Amino acid sequence: MDRPSVAVVTGASSGIGRATAIRLSQDFSALILVARDQNRLEGVEKEAKRNSAEVLTIDLDLTAPSVPEVIVSRTLERFGRIDALLNIAGAVPGIDLFGMTDEQWTAGMELKLHAARRLTMRCWKSLKESRGSVIFIAGTTAEVPTASAAAVGVVNAAVVALAKAFADQGLRDGVRVNTVSPGAVMTPRRLAMIENWAVAHHVSTEEASRTLLAQAGVARYGEAGDVANLMAYLVSPAARWITGTQMRIDGGEVKSI
């Protein structure tokens, strides 16, 4: 099987998306990095180029329905193909069930679910031609939803179902589709959540971090690089018989089968 060459990574400016983009630069000859912050994208671009990967940065808001066409057109114009799509963009507010507004629900669904759906559909023809791979990112809250962060669980569950539907079509079209569900990974967003929890409970950030880690029941917080390594494996030829799967990477947090 040929070595994959062109990967599109959304949410590539920070956190898991950034780590994944840099990790993929070891395996892919070209990367398309998509996010809203051009300055941060340029920093990721420099890291990726150290591994001799060509990089195209696109600083656009994925919630705009016209953006998938821009991403795919620019990618095919420059590189002529798409071998992998990693839908990593998306941050849903961790707000109480009764505190979420309709606007917040809609915003969360638009970026993490519908933007990923539209981009995957627009990439599908190219992925079919290359017999490529798609990754959606969800989260362990899809299986363990809570009232304190209801929308996170609901949207993640929808992402898992969407990925399963694409995987079913992929069996006929030769495109592999999987979902990665991280647990408590220490990203800038996770740190902000810990800091907010600390303020709300009148404790230090360090104490909040220890308390939330204990509640998760794991030995340590995950690192973005832990998830990036799994992503890299799933879009590699080594994972050619893995499709339609939701893979948890949570340090043992979810105890159910």
C-alpha cells in the first residue's frame, strides 16, 4: 500500500489538533491546517516543516457552509489529492443542562457536528479515489453524559453516530472512518475548565486539578501527544482493517465495556 501523502487537519492551531498536525508531519508529505487563528497556524506550520512536510494553512471559520468548498478546492489545486481528513475542530460549552441557551446548543452542534459533516461530504470523492481515511473526534462523555455538561455528551454522541454512518458508506466506497474519544487530556481548554472550577469552588488551581483528576479516577491527565499518536496510527496503512470503530483513549476513566 502506498504511503499516504496529503492530510487535512481541522482545529490545527492548538491542543489535540496542533499535536496531531505536528505528529502527522512525520508521516505525510503534505498537510492542510485549518483553524481560525492564522498566527497560531503559522507556529504549527513551522513545526511541521521541520519534518519536511509541505504545509497549506487556511484560516477560516468552519461553521460557514461555503468553507468546505474552499478547503477542498485549494487542497486539490495545490496537491491534487486527499488521503486523510481529521475532523478535530469543535469545543462545546461545558455548561449545566438548565443553563445552556439555544444559541449555545446551536453553536456547539454547528462546529463539532455539522461543520465536520459538510467537510467530510465534500472530501468524500477525493477520499474514495485515494482509498483514504477519516477521523472524527468525540469524547468519553458520549458514553457517560452528565447534567453539568449535558451538551458535550449529546454532541459527542451525535458525532459517534455520524461517524458510524459514514463508515457504513465507506465499506462500499473504500474509505475508512473511525472516531477517537479522548478523556481528560490536558489542553488549554482543559486548563481553562480547571481554572473556572477552582474559582467557582474557592480553591487553588492546583487543588482543583488534583480534585478533578481524582474524580476521573485515572493516574494522570492525558497529553495531546497521546491522542495524536493514536490518530496517526488510525490514518496509517497499518490500520487498514480498522473502520467503523470508536476508540477511547482515557487512561481507564470509563470502566464499562
